[in-house]
Amino acid sequence: MKLVKLKIHPSGKDGWGSKDLVFASDITQLYGPNGAGKTPVIHSIAFALGYPVRYRDDIMAKCSSASLTVEHEGEFFIFERSFSDKFHIEVSERGSNETRIFYNEKEISEYLFSRLGLSPLALTTNKNEPTYPYISTFLPLFYIDQDAGYTSAYKPPSSFIKDQYAEMIRLGIGIAPKHSFEAKRFLIEKKRELDLVNIQIVNTQDFILKLEEQSDVDNISAAELEDELEQLRDEFEELRNSFDATNDADYVLQRLIREKQGERLNLSAAIKDLESRVSGFNKIKDEIEIEINTLSLNEESRRLFSSFKDICATPGCGLFTSSSDSYGKNLLYL
């Protein structure tokens, strides 16, 4: 990318501006006395490309925008950025009516990297988080800060990328990044898990120390602990043996209960059979008594009829004839 010309646009009639400042093909020298405005002009080159520059209040009030024309691969682009607290850059291509507007440094950075044929990958921050390079991190490779230029060749506004200078050099010459976030994602996750485990270990150690402080463990010797352990083992064996004996006794009792229940069922069946037989015998008894009563009544009737002959033994005797016939009929009906 080659710088072609720069122009400062005034804000109103009393504003401050400049003519087209055309850059030479090799070296351009800007000369003037102190206070002539050389520094704001130099800053405007990076400012137009999206670099964060802080101007004096009078410059922000007197200047409206800075226009920078650059050439890249035979095409000319015009970057115009407003002198305002709000980020606003318009990029137009000579010979085209299309104008792109960018409202933050991330968008203009992606556009410039794309035009320059650079494909920045996700990098790792100093806090092991993903991030991408910006114009503010890449441009200081070519733009030297006036105040720190003699003491630091690379002076970005902030350094938040791990090994930021080396990563920007790698990006500029097309080498794979040293701290790619995708490559370090697994290590970072495992590092976080390890940190959590370490925290748990420390918390557990603190908890154990508190328990030791509240107990008398420190006053007990190893031999005493062995004796206590052996005693607990003996008690455990006794409990286990007692438990086995209890199980055996319970098994025997359950078996006896099942046998008695079987005998009870057999007795219940025998009782029901006897009750059925007694009921049959009672029916037979009742039938016999009915027969006996019937025979008794027949015998009474026979004696009664024979007594009529004793009273009136003469043949043809008509005494009680009607009555005896009627009585005999009644008995016959009964």
C-alpha cells in the first residue's frame, strides 16, 4: 500500500485545513517551525486508517475530517475520517460510486486486512482469551510514535495480545501465529481444569487442618491408633458372627412356622370334613324321626279303629257309623 496524498478539511469558515499534501515516491519530508502543525498532519495519516489518535481540543473543534488517498495493486482508495468522538470512516474507490462506512475499529481492521491479503487468525490474549489483531496493533510496525519513537520501535496504544510484537511481525510476513487460540484452546481448557483441581486440593487441605485443630489427633500416637483399629476390627467380627447366628435362628423359626401353618391347614380340612359328615348324620336322624312319628300315628289309628269293634261288636250295628267313617277319612287324609 502506497500513500498518495493527504488533506485536512476545515470545520466552518474559521476552521483549519490544508491543501492536498502529495507524498513523494520514495521519501517525503515535512518541515516547519515548532507549533506549525506538523505533528497533527503526521498523526492524520494513521488516524484516517482507523488508528486511535488523541488530538487537542482546538484541533477537534477547528477540523472536520482528514482524507487520505492510497494506492494498492493499481487501485486508488480514499479514506475519510471525521474529527469526532464517534468512530466514523468512509472508504470510496476511485472510479466507483460505492462508499463503505465503518463505525468501529474492528470493522475497518477486517476490511484493511482483507485488502492487504492478510488472513489474521484468532490469537491469545494475556488472559488466555481469544482475540483478533486490530489496526492499532498492526500499524505501529510501520508508524513510529513521535514521543516514544526513539526509545521503542513498536509502541501501540495497548498491548493485550500475548507476545504481541512477535505476532504482528508474523502476521506481516505471512507466518503462522505463535500463540494461535485454536491451537492453545485445549491447553487453556486443561489449564483451567488443573487450576480448579488445585483450588479443590487447597480447600481440602484447609478443611483437614481445621479438623485437626478441632480434634486430638496430634496427641495420639501411631501405636494407640493401631490398638484402637484392632479393637474395632474385633468388634466388627463379633457383630458379623452375631449377625450370622441371628440369620440361622431366623431361618429355623421360619421353617417351623411354615410346618405349623401346614399342619393348621390339614386340621382345618379335617374339621370341615367332619362337619360335613355330622351335617349328613343330622339329616338322616331327622328323616328317621319323621318315619317314627308317622309309624306312631298309624299305630294310634289302628287301635282307634279296633276300639270301635269292641263297643259295637254286633254285626250291622249302626252306632257311630257316620262318625267313625268321617273320623277314618280324616285320619286317612292326614
